[in-house]
Amino acid sequence: MSTILGQTTDVQQSAVFGRNDSTATASPPSGSGVFGLTVTDKGVGVFGANNNPNTGRGVQGNGAEAGVGGFSDSGVGVVAYSNKGNGLLSTTNAEAQSAVFASNNGTGNAPVGGAPAGNGVFGLTFVNGGTGVFGANNSSKGRGVQGNGPEAGVGGFSDAGTGVLGQSNKASGIVGTSANGQGITAFSDNDTGIFAQGATFAGVFNGALVVSKGPDPKDTTKPASNINGSIVINDGNLFINKGDVFLGGADCAEEFDVVGMENIESGTVMVIDEEGGALGISSQPYDTKVAGVVSGAGSYKSGIVLDRRQEETCSKNRTPIALVGKVYCKVDAQYGAIRVGDLLTTSSTPGHAMKATDPLKAFGTVIGKALKSLTSGKDLIPVLISLQ
């Protein structure tokens, strides 16, 4: 039996009433109205129970600083548990305060590995379809969850699912803004950085779309892939309702199968091969089979390349041939000094153009017009492609 038993049947009275009328400042646990102490393993210093099955509380605390305080030197300060209700329910009527405020005042580094540590709030659930931490704002304005941090405001991770999921019935699923950095930065080690699918447009850009060629952004030692720095449209169309198309390259080229050599230098004059419609290096003067010049020599790169195919789907060696525009071309001035504006045609020097001096033979064999003079020897000079 208990050492002290307090009991009453009066609903207006307490079975035990403890009172301390001192008005001096105390250092808890001194100055208590009721002080309970136990040294029993897993015992409770003060235990309160309400056996009414409907309403009421096991322990009620009222205080100017805190209603209930809990402290433990090495364990949990306050433990809240329920079989059927909420484990912890906290409310406030003060607009300038928080219903739950959790603070971790440690100043060291959180341990790496194991369970998450160093948290202000840690939420854990084993319920299928449940949420570790759930935040809701039922007013007309505000946020369900707000995160502030020097490294990231909100972090999300999933071993097999989505790291961060944003959904909305009427507004944007995810909005990313930054005062000085990137609004949204996306990386993927083995898949697509950003995937977008929309009922009308998959993506709308209010501003310039810049596609930069470069290595793996997370590993600069890796070389660029074949399509890195390219806009690839696998199945669809490119619409430009207003505005112009600006291409930094200097020619319009088209890829052709080539024969005779594994690697053909840029600037080489090419002709149609007798067999199969592939291209080969020119070697005859005034050749009507002239097709163009291999694009990419000097400072002129292709502005647009037609009929480009992936290497894995193409068994033959292919190279882009400039058909229109400016291109650096191999020329040989031993057949006549070349001046700016001269018409150029094929020559006996393999892969080189020469000045077209015979008007009758020039028809159908002209490559284009020289944009630079060459009085002697061989060199690469800029040429305005104009097959005729």
C-alpha cells in the first residue's frame, strides 16, 4: 500500500493538495508545490492517471513560464505517448508564437552516418504511406513547410523514389527563385537532368536558352559526349512564332558517307564517288561531280548540320560537307594566282581547289568564290560556297 493515500468523492476538491506559499526565487526542484522522487529502475517520480474513458488529463500543469517542464541529463526531456490519439498535441493562440518550438543548442558537428542527428525537429514514421514530417497551413496565405539553412533551405532524399515532390492543384508544382544564383539547378549522374511533360508545352522560356558544350559538370576530367551542347529533337517540330534564329557557325553543312580514308581533314574538297553516292577526295580539274568542302577548318564552324546520325546507328564513316556559307578551303595557287572574288574549282592536287580560268569548263564545277588572295603555294583560305 502507498505510504500516503489521498482520496475524495467531492468533484470540487483534490484528493491530495500540495501548496508552497513562499514568494522567493527557487532553484527547482526546491520550491515545489508537490515533489516526487523515486530511485526505482524505470519508476516515475510523479505519476498521474485519469481513468475516465472519455475526457480529462493524466497530469495538468499551469505556469507563467511553462505549463509542464521536463529535464533529463542523458535521456529524453519529455516523452509523449498514446495508443489511439496523438502522441503530442501542442496549440497556441498567439499569432507571434509557434505551436511547437524545438531548438538544438549544440555547437559541434553532427556525426556522419547512422541515424540523423543534430536536428531541431526529427520526425519518424513506420506507417505505410505516412509522412515523417507533415506541415499544413489551413489559412488563405502562408506555407505548409518552411526551411531555412546556409547550405539548403529544404533537402529531400529517397533511396528509390523522388527526392523532392512538389504538387499543386491550381499553381506551380515547384517554383525556384534566387537573388544571385540559379533558380533551379538539376544534375543527374546516369539519367536526364530535367524531364518536363506538359499538356500544351513541355517547357516555356521567358528569356534566352543557352546550351553550352562542355564536360560532365560534376567531373570536369570527363570529355564531352556526342550530344553534349546540342538541342536534340527526337520526334517533334521546332516552332519559332516570333524572333530570329541566330547561329554562331558560318556554313550550312550536311553529313555524307565518305570512302577512301578513315579521317579526312577539314577544308578538303570532296566529289561524288562513282559507286554508291558516297563522297571521296577530289583529284581531277574541273570535276562536275564536285559536292563541297569538309566543314570545320580554321575559325569557321558549322552553323547547322543536316542528316547527322548517331554513331551506333551508322556503320560507315561520315563527315559534314559545307554546301552553303563560308568555309575554309584548301587551295593550290600553282595553277594561277588567286584573287578575292575569283571562282574556284577542283584541281589535280588531291582535295585542293584552284582558280577557274576556263569559263567553258567552269560551268557545273565551281565550288565558290575566294574571300582571300593567295599568290603562290598551298594554303587554307576562306571561301564563300556557291556550287554552280
